[in-house]
Amino acid sequence: MRRLALGLVLSLTLLLPALSARATSISHFAYSGNGHTLEFDLPTQPSPTLYFTNNFSIAFVSVLLDSVTVSGAQFDFRNAVAGGGFGTQGLTFNPDVRGLALFSGSAQFPTFVNGAYALTNAPTGSDAGRITITTAAAVPEPASFAVMALGMLVVGAEARRKQRH
């Protein structure tokens, strides 16, 4: 009986980190405007490469620009005080578009907000198209499943050993 209790305690010790493991949500961005399409994915709660009071940057982003994959782009996201929207660097087409802020929270700890946003060109104020943000379902990390399986194996082995004795 003590062994079974010890097995349960051990399995719970192994399971707790797996149950509390943070799954990463991914936000998908689809921009269409100024005669171009732009698609990319970022974590819903990204770690900015660089941040200031009203904006943050994420570097080394892989992008689908007009159906061609391009690596190494940088995205600059602005809050409402800085004019909202986003800008890019490192692409053959680098939009600098304004509108609502695409994230909530601070520039240091942003969270992208799902929705469809109308955008304007920064210099002229003319229509610059739309960006849509959607979030894919969170998927636990493989290590979480491995720790859960190990905990179940420990409980099963202890129960089987108890049946033998």
C-alpha cells in the first residue's frame, strides 16, 4: 500500500510540471494592400527584439510576400499613441501603415489582438488595405506529453507490482 501511495505521489510530482506547461499560441497575420499580399506568423505573446515606450520590433521574421518566401524581415508595431499599425524593413516591399494598435499591453510585454484592421499609408493618409490577425489553437510542447506518459507508466507499474504480491 505504501508503494502505491509513493507511486501516486511520484506520478503527481511528474505530472504537475506537464499540466502547468505553457502552450505557445501563434498569431497569423494576413495583409493585403498597396498591390501586395503579406503573410507571416508570430507568437501571440512575442518577446520583442527591441522595444520603446510606444512601439516594439521583432526581427528575423519569415514572410510570404506575394507568394514568395522571404527570410530576415523586421516588423515594427506601434501603439495608438504612435499612430498604430506597423512597418517593415528588409523586404522588397516595406509598408509603413497606420491604424489601430494591433496589440494590447505594453510594448515590452505585448499580446496581439485578433481582428480585421483597416490601414492607411503613413505619409499620405490614403487607403493602404487591411490586415487580419487570427490565433491558432495552442498546442502543448512534446516534453509535456512525455512527462505525462512517464507519470502514467509509474502508476501503472506500481499497480501491476501490487497485483503480483
